[in-house]
Amino acid sequence: MSNASSELKAAEGPHIRVGETLWPVRLVHHAQSRRYRLVFDAARAELRLTLPRRGSAAKALRWASEQQDWLVQQVGRAVLPVDIAPGARVPLFGTERLIVWDPALPRALRVEDDILALGGPADGVGRRIERWLKAQALELMAGESRAIAARAGLSVGRVGVGDPRSRWGSCTATGDLRYSWRLVMAPDHVRRATVAHEVAHLRHMDHGRAFHALVDELHDGDVAAARAWLRREGRGLHRYRFG
């Protein structure tokens, strides 16, 4: 998506100009708030502005825009959100794919090299791609979880996907596994390392030596490299917005 398109999208709702760039702002009216509070949400790549319940949004935004030194420091290393629509790019298995929409194409989404092609109605393209990605993530990680667990003689309960901000996977004491569906956008080895991590919790609910040894045994690649990728690139997976 071009810078001009990104700025146009940002300008459709509340926004603040930081230097030459428009950044989206989420306004939060809070009954207990007595003053303005501005926070940069790196996971969502947006600014969150809290103001009193009856406070003026216009005044709050003017105040926030005056905090340029702080704003520049906070967003200096961040990237703008990417609104998923025809012509945008979204990663799948670690490779960016161009979204090509044409009403003459079949409605069902198809992967063709570095392209995601689909037809159907123009409205809701982003939401349809999100649903497709979630379905792919669930099918893929459910299969990988059960296959990896079977090799280790472990039993998996239910497998689900969600969109948490603070973790990539979780395992319950009853053997249920849950993953961030956004892992389907990461490289294969990163996703599989996360699956191995959660499957290992079926035997070890802590992070001791035996746990890490089992993760290394279950994963078919470099676990440290996968963890490093998530630390470095993981937040960027949350900047993709699907409408």
C-alpha cells in the first residue's frame, strides 16, 4: 500500500500528525479519568488517547498533537497499519502476497505464487481474507499439533485459534491448545516451533530443562532462530487490519 493510501485510510478516523505522517488514534472515554492520557500501542500500531467521559475529543486531539517530542520518540521505529484490501500485500507462510480482486474471478480465494486472488463482491474483501487465513491457520496447526503430539506419545484435546496480543500459544491442564491465527503469516519454521512449544507443555507445564529439551526434540528446526524471529518481527503481524 502506498504512503498516500495509508495516509488516506488514517485520515478517515481520528488521527494525529507525527512529523509528516498521520497516525490513527483510538479515543477512549473513561468515567474515572480526570485528565488526558496518551499511550502508543505498538502491537496495534496506533495511539490510544484516554479522556474524561464528557471530555471534548477535539480538545483532546489538539492536546495530543502538541506532544510532538514524545510522539516522535514513541513511533519513530514503528510502522503504519496496513489495511487489507485489493492492491495491498499480506504475508502468508512468511512470503508477502499481493491481493488481486476481480469480480470475474471465482469467489473462493486462491493462492497463485505470490498472489492471493479472489472474486465475489467488492465489499468485505478484507474480512473474507481474514476468515480464510483463520481457517487455514486452524486446519494447519490442528494437524501439526496432533502429528507432533502423536510422535511423542501425547494426547491433544481441542485445538483453537484466536487473536491474542500478548502470547502466540497456550496449553491448558486438560490438554487443549490455542494459537494466534496470525502465525499462519509467519515463516513455516516459526509456526512449527510454536506448535512444538505448546505440545511440549502437554508433558511439562513449566519452562524447565526437560521442557526445553522436549521442544528441541519435537521441532524439526532451530528453536532459537524461531524465537528470535518472533521477538524481532512478531509485533509486525498485528499491524494488518482486515476491516
